[in-house]
Amino acid sequence: MDHLDKLENKSIHILREAYSEFDNLAMLWSVGKDSTVMLWLARKAFFGHVPLPLVHIDTGYMIPEMIEHRDKLAREWELEMIYGVNEEALEENRTFPEGDATHLECCENMKTEALKRTLDGSWPRYRLNHNTGEYELDDNKEPYTGVIVGGRADEEGSRSKERYFSARDENNDWHVSEQPPEFWSQYKTDFAPGTHVRIHPILDWTEVDIWEYIQRENIPIVSLYFDQGEGERYRSLGCYPCTDTVESTARNVEEVVDELKSGKFSDIAERDGRAQDEEDGGGLESLRREGYM
Ligand code: SF4
């Protein structure tokens, strides 16, 4: 087996383990490259069918191509697609930059709170009806007690502290120093009632691994990652007011792989273009301790 085969095998093992051990499981899909690779791995793990809902948190500031890509793949791959949004904060202008919130307050409102309330079922969820092609209010208000997430340890400092199976307490708080070790592919999957578990099947993958796998498997990726002729592209995708492009002439997956391997970005963090990281002291730990992904 080569390097990518080993990564793929481990991720598929974790996905199957999660599915067999937890009820009411959902998978978060941001539509970025990492969670799209994770979704691809889930299709492989379960023989083409993804047997759990895909949850997308719409911040109200998503780049429109991301929503189009989400819905295109959701239809083609017949995904159980759900989204949640903090409608109150949008209506009350508790956002950035249009409203009166700072970056961090906006992220707390539109990402952390929206995620928490979407997962616990206390706010409306919208489900794609494959017959009409439209989203409808979801009748199912059951809480999702576990969520599969496409975080990678090398992407950002606080993510490197995650386990494959990471627990959050009943308040969604993350007790970083109390996490059990995960030696020799042995994972703790029994947790106290009320625990919310995040599962990270691609924790070990690097940015180059992700792109080489996209290349090998020919995974459909949103075109925002490629230069459209203006000498720039997104290296990491997020909300349009807070995400900058990088200078790049990479027009396709092969050229992105070559660019990354050339070392062009070796001194520039992958999430350098994300404004909210800087406002959180250069990392995301305070946001992530409170539930941010
Ligand atoms: S990334 Fe920007 S627009 Fe998106 S939720 Fe955070 S502050 Fe708001």
C-alpha cells in the first residue's frame, strides 16, 4: 500500500467504527476540499451510499458557488442533505461586517450557536427534498449526539489537539487536557450520557495529501480553489467577507499539487486568509472550546 492507501484505509476504518458505535450520527460538510474528501471516503466506506445525514451550517455569507456545488453533489450522490442557519442573528443584524458584531461575535452567532442548535434540534433544520429539488422544514427534531468532522491536525494549532473520537460535555465544552490517548488504533467510543462526540476521520491528512487524493480519485471540487485567470485562488474556503485569496496561477488539481510541493506556501499558514483566526489570537482555540468547528 502507498501512503494515500494507508490514509484511506484508516479513515474508512474510523468512519465504519463511528457508524457502528453511535446512534444519531451526522456528518458536517462545509463543501470545502477536506470535508468533500471525507464525504468521498464515506461513499467508499459504505459502498456508494452515505447512510447518515450531511449537515451544512449556512452563515448567510457563503460564497454562492459553494451553495451551488453543495446542491449539485447532493442531488447527484442522493445525499440526505440538511442545513441550519441562525435566522435570528441575521434578522437582528448581529453579524459582521454588515451588522454591529465583531468577527468573533459573528462567528459565535453564525457558526457556533447555529451548529449547536442545529445539531441539538432546537432550531429549524432544512432538508433537501429530492423529488422537488427544494429545501423544506425537517420534521425530525431528534438531536444528533455525534458528528463526523473533516478537521485536520496540521491545518491549525488547536485542531492538532483533537482525538479521532473527541468528546464535548453536555454544554458542548471541550476539555482538552482530559482526553484519553488513542494508541494502536484503539479508540474510546463509550462516553457518559449527554456527551457529544466529534469524530475526525482525516485528522492525519496534510494539505498535500488531500490534493493528491483529489487528483488520484478525480473528486469534484468547487472551482473557487483554482485560478480563473486573475492570478489568484482560494487556498481555504470560508465566508466571503472574511476569506482572502492567495496569489496563484494554479488552474487545476495537478497545478495545485505542483504548487504546494514547490514549497511556495511553506511559510504561509493554510488559513492565513481567514480573518477570524487572527482575531482569536492567531488560532481558534477559544472559539473551538465553545463549539466552533
Ligand atoms: S467568517 Fe466572517 S462572515 Fe462568517 S461567521 Fe465568521 S465573522 Fe461572520
